[in-house]
Amino acid sequence: MSDDSSGIRPDTLPGSPFAQADRTASPFAPDPKLSIRHIMVWAACVAVYMSAFHTVNAYREDYRPDGLQTIFFGAWGVVAGTYLAAPLLMILRWKRGCSFPRSGGEIIWLLGALTVFEWLLIDLLFAVFDSGYAYLCYRGTRALFGIVLWLPAYIYAIRTCRGYWRAYFVFLLFAGFIWYVNETAWYSNIVLYVSWAMLNLSLLAGAVWVDLRRAGPSHPWPHWTGIIVGFSSSALSTLFHLIRNLTESEL
């Protein structure tokens, strides 16, 4: 099996001679089985995110969530809390001398954690400063995150993955750049927003399908966790914007 066929590096696949050789040096040692400790860490991350989100936004005058927003924020809190667990897992694996992230799903999981940290910081800016100054800080924060964190993260993802996964992360890199250049248009045009979200979900589903056909369900649970939260976050965000747009148009 070539490295391009599976979409990831061959040394991450069970049964590969590369994987067998690497396990003696531990960089690609098997992940520990999912246990109650992981569930407890996940629950703690969800609680920390929801507490931080409410604390940051409680002092904002425009923070008056209605029924729909309350349901969305509850569901998003579960997804965001799951994203926050990715850096903890990465640190634990590094302490064991293992590699993380090392597959498409794990990279998606870690990219989601960057998104959560970025938006919490942005919410904090708008809660502390007036809207005019906060908007200037917002643009600067987005640019700083893009140069210091997002660009290196996508470069790492593109260099690490192969085949369809590499194509997917190339798409995310260029889509993120276009989004940043004209972010207001993406949010204000619901057709454009939903179209981009559907394209993103379709490409992600295509990457998973190709990966399953080539390598089978042989990836460890962090890979599938990343894919599940990736689908969930995109679907939740799209559904929320679509329902809110339809509700506002009826008023």
C-alpha cells in the first residue's frame, strides 16, 4: 500500500513495517484505549468552556440569548469542550514520547481547539473594550492568529497528510484566507455561508470515505473523535445561521 492511497503517512497504519519499526522508538506507539479517565477529562473541558463562555459574555449588553441561541450554545458547548481536550491529549502523548497529531482526524481536532481559543479571546475583547476599539483588536487578533498559528498548522497538515486529506487541508487553507479577506460578506450572505459549509462537509465526507476504502476503520479513537466533532461543529454552525436567517426574515 502506498502512502498516497491511505491519505496519511504509512507509519501510522497498524500492520505496516514502518509502524512496527517505529514502535520500538515510541513516536507512533498505540494510543491508550478509551477509558473513564478520558470521559472525565472531556466532561471537565466541556464545563470549563461553558463557564468561560458565560463569564466572558455575561457583561456584554448585547448578550441576551433567546431559546434558539440557548439550545445552540448548549450543543456548541459540548463540541467546543471536546475540541479543548485535544491539546491535553497532545501533551500527554508528547510526554510518552509519541506523536500527535498524526492523522487527518487528529489534525481536525487540534485545529478546532485553535478555533475555540481564538473565539474565546475575541469574545473577551468585545466584553472588555468598547465596540470600536474591540473591532480594531479583533482584526489584529485574527491576523496574529492567522500568521502565528493557523498558517503553520495548515502547513503541517498539508505536509503530514497525503492524498485526499492533503487536498482537503489545502482547500481549508485557501477558504480560510478568502474568509478572512471578506468575512462580513460570508456572514451576511446566508446562501454563500451555507454553500461554503456544504462544500466543506462534502469534502470532509469524501476524505473519510476514501480513507475507509483504502485503509479501513483501523485508525485509533482520536482520529474518529476529530472527524465526529468536525462534522458536528460545521453542521451546528450552518443550522444555527440558517434558522436564524429564516426567523429574522419572517419578522
